[in-house]
Amino acid sequence: MAKRDSRFVCQSCGAIHSKWMGRCEACGAWNSVIEEAVEASHPGGLSGKGGRTLQFESLDGASQTPPRALTGVAEFDRVLGGGLVAGSAVLVGGDPGIGKSTLLLQAAAALGRTRRIAYVSGEEAMDQVRLRAARLGLAKANVALAATTSVREVLSSLDARDAPDVIVIDSIQTMFVDTLESAPGTVAQVRASASELIRLGKKRGIAILLVGHVTKEGVLAGPRVLEHMVDTVLYFEGERGHQFRILRAVKNRFGPTDEIGVFEMTDRGLVEVPNPSQLFLADRRDDVSGAAVFAGMEGTRPVLVEIQALVGPPVQGTPRRAVIGWDTGRLAMVLAVLETRCGLVFANHDVYLNVAGGLRIAEPAADLAVAAALVSALGGKPVPPDAVVFGEIGLAGEVRAVSQSDARLKEAAKLGFARAFVPARRRQARGSGEAAIRIDGIEDLGTLVARLSGPRRPQSLDKAEAAS
Ligand code: TYD
Ligand code: MG
């Protein structure tokens, strides 16, 4: 009998250790290392014998574009890169309760009009899923529903000539393969279950949609390995208290990864939001200081959001910095540049930064809008309400050009904005977006501070303004 070795796998990061340890050396998680059995590897390796000889071909050979099925949920299709690819595996990750089951049930119901769908619920009983479907007005939808956690049952029912076109597995953490001893949800089980299901998908041309829960730290529970196994990884995110939900592609073998889909969670399920800017700006008040409208890009789509800053004396002893929706390190940098290059003092203030509506921004182009919100908050004077702001800030205080400025300006003009604080140098030729809006080219942060007439404003400017 082959000797059974064991190895020790961290359930948090997937790192493999040769011995058990209380704390994973790779990621630092406590009590995450679990023993797994491995079959002893083949002695002598694979060198040189057997196996098919590969036929190498040139890159410009004939190829097929993969067939796609539109799910009928337009925002979902956009993030997938134009619909669901047959035989592909898609992982939809997100916090518990964020709306993954709702999204997939709605997509399954919409797909059910043209394709055959199987929805396998490992988390909820049939009645619960039916109840949700009824609440969503989808009770009549053409979706085949089953409740099980056994991958063997799924395979023996669906590995057939008349297999469905799409299988939804909700969730992969509840599934188990009975040849493994470890409990459902462990790295070994999740990996084995996913690989069996993906193999089924590839063999029969079935698109597999896997739901995956995310831990508090924001990684897909346990297995980063899962991300490598699937073709597409989508994250469904949003603040629980907000009604907005954002579907974001972080990996996509069949499309772009920077597209987002925007949804609103209502009492009748998820409603698509075709024009997110309008939604994100809906509750804006234009007479308060500390707010600036950032003209951002999410994939190919411009999205306008309000960036809010609050600056004040420390509530407790040491000044706090708190950020929601943006990068803490990036805020520290913008604050440092404002202090060093413009002489503004934030060191003895609490600073709070918030991206309104629950959106998370990753673009450096938001730097200038953040700076505008901070300067306005510190000086107590509102940023002109009809202005949008974008631009990247360098450590010398210079404002750097960003991509797609024309698309940003066009969206701003469409929503009624009349002026824009943008980098003085533009990366692309001036397009029609610039004709529609008054451009205020900003060379460096000092210029921005002067425009927003924050504190330490040169007196000459005040006089000039008073005279005009
Ligand atoms: P769910 O899809 O079960 O989340 P997940 O599968 O990601 O765990 O959604 C759970 C939340 O969504 C729940 O708190 C209630 C809310 N919800 C609505 O607000 N409206 C609805 O129509 C539905 C079905 C759910
Ligand atoms: Mg669920």
C-alpha cells in the first residue's frame, strides 16, 4: 500500500507546512493549520515517458470565440464581459448577507427563459429558496431547484447527456466530497468540491456559478486556491446599511476586470442601476464644506461620487484618521503633501474621509478630489457646487494627468456640472468633453488651495476678487 503522508495546510492562506503549528508562519493566522492526507507521489516523477506529444501551433491559428449566454441581468452581463461563457467557472464572493443568493436566483430566473438552469442550494432548505423566489416574484421561473451538500449527488444527477446549461452552487463552502475526511468548508473540501464541479462543467460545457463566502478580512474564506481554479472571480460588495451593491470583477479570463455592476437592494430584490452617478449624488447638499464631487472611472463607465471630509479638533487625546471607501495610506500621503507643500496643518486634527454611497475607490485620480474635500473642510468654505474634481497628486505637490479625462468631463456635463478642476496637463488630445464644461487646469496643490480659498490664502487674491 502506498504510504500516506500528511501535510499541514493553513485554512486561511493555503500555505503548506511540514509540521503542525499554532500560528501560520505565512499569514500569521492563529489556529488555522489543519492536517491533510496526501497520496505519496509517484517515484521517479514524470520524466520523459508516456504522454501525448504536443502539437505546437502559431498564435494566428484558427480560434473560436466562446459562446456566451446573456443572463438578462444587464449589470451582471457587463461585469462578466458580455454574458456567461459556456463551460466557464465563475466564483461570486461576498460577505454573508450581502445578497449573493438573491443575485444568483434573479440571474438564474432570467436565464431560465432561454437556457436550462439547475440551482443547488447547500445552505438553505427548498422552502427557504422557494419563499425567496416568491418574494422576488420569480416563483414561476424556469429553474430546477435541489437542496444538497453532496458533490457526489450533484455529479450523479447532472453528469448526463441532457445536462443543464448552467449550474448554480450556493455555496461552495457547504459542499463536500465524501472521499475526503475533512469537514465541509476546509481548504481541502472546498478545493476538491470546486475541482470536481469545474471538471463537470468543462466536460459538458456547463457554466458553473459558485457562491463563496468572504471572511471578515475580505478574502474568500479559506481558499485563495479557488481563485486560481475558476475563470472568473466576481466580488459582490457594499455596506450592509446601504442599499447599494457593487459587483466587481477581480479576475476574468473572458473579459475586462475593471467593470462594475451597480445594484440597489430593495424589498423586491436587487434592482439594476443603469446610471450610478445620479444615484450616488442623489443625497448631496451643495452648501456644506468638506465635500467634493469626484469624476471617476469604473471600467469603461464614468461614475461621479461625492467625497466627504470632516476635520476637527481631536475627540480624544490623539488625532484620529478614519477612512471609508478609500485607501488609508493614500489619505496619509495627500495629508502629508498638503502639510509640506501648502503649509496647511492637519497634524492636530481628527480627519475623517468618506466616499458617499458605499462605493470603494481605488483610482489615484481621486487624489485631487480628496485634497479638495480636505482643504474645504479645514477652511470651512464649500467647494463650488457645480464643480467636479479629478487628478493624481505627486509627492512634490504636482498634479498629474490621468486617463480618460474626456469621458469623465462628458459625464459631468451630462449631469449638469459647469466646471472642472483637472490636471493642467492632459494625457490625450482635447475632446468634445472639454467643450461642454469650463476647465480649470490645476498645476499643483498650491493652485488648488488658492482656488478653493482655504486658509493661508494670499491676501492679493482676496483683493483681486473683491475688485472684480
Ligand atoms: P442573501 O441573498 O441571502 O445574501 P447572501 O446569499 O449573500 O448571504 O440576501 C440577504 C439579505 O438581503 C437579507 O438580509 C435580506 C435582504 N433582502 C432584501 O432586502 N430584499 C429582498 O428581496 C431579498 C430577497 C433579500
Ligand atoms: Mg446565501
